[in-house]
Amino acid sequence: MDQRFKQRLIGAVVLVALAVIFLPMLLSGPAERTRVDIELDIPQEPPAPETPALPDAAMLDEPDPGESLESQPAPVEPQALPEAAAPTESALTDGFFVQVGAFGSEANAQRLAERLQADDHAVVIRNEMVDEQTRHIVQVGPKASRSDAEQLAQQLANEHELSGFIVEPATAD
């Protein structure tokens, strides 16, 4: 067959194929859009809690106009909490602890420790070198048994949203 005839035959086949594909799309018009309705069961909004009443003038501890401040009672100074005694070395290794954080900043470790001490938890901050950097490790405890430490870890997770893990006592080799 002649080369020109082959090229014309291939061109005609391509044009027929394009016509078969695109001609029905052009003649059918725009596609129909179907709408799907999904029924949603949304519960009613819960009633808003009642707002507390504002204090009236009798409840406020405000001096009368023109009254001197000397006749007012002196403000009460907040008392500082007593400092906890530093744990002994044996207290740091005896018993099970719940480790709740390891910080690069001592201020962050102290802030967490104070928050836990406010809820009457015994807190120990240990400093360890990791990759030539000091890590301030916050642990709560000690507890006599692993089950007590697991209960403490669950309590800390519920009350403070802290995911801790149990640290077992160091054994002498």
C-alpha cells in the first residue's frame, strides 16, 4: 500500500473514533444533576444553665464615699505554703513512681510539680543528662506496689490529663 493512503486511512479512523466519543455528549445536552436528601437526626440543644445573680451592693466590701481607708480592715496577707522537705536518696530509689514528664526547661518541670503538689501528690524532680543536655524528669510517688502506682497513673490521667508510665525501683547489681 501506498504510504499516503495509509496516513489518510489512519486519520479517517481517528476522526470516526472522536466522533463516536464526543458527538453523543454534544447532542445529549447538559447532564442531569441529581439531588440526594439525607435525613439527619440532630438532637435538641440542651438548655443553658442559669447564670448566677450579680452581687448586690450589700455583698460588696466597698467603702462608702468619703470614708477613709484607715477605718477599713487591713487586707489579709496570703500565707506561704511550707516548703516540702527534700527527699532522701533512698526515697528516690525505693518504690514505684509514675513519670509524668521530662522537660528541657526546669521552669516547666517546676510548674508541673507545683500543680501536682497542689493536689497533695508527692512529686520528685530528677535531673539526668541525655545527649549532653539536662532533662528535668517529673515523677509522682513513691508507691509500695506496682498496682498502687498503676492506680495513681490512672488518677493522674483522669484528673490532670497526664499520660504517665510506671518507673520501677532501681535494683542493686
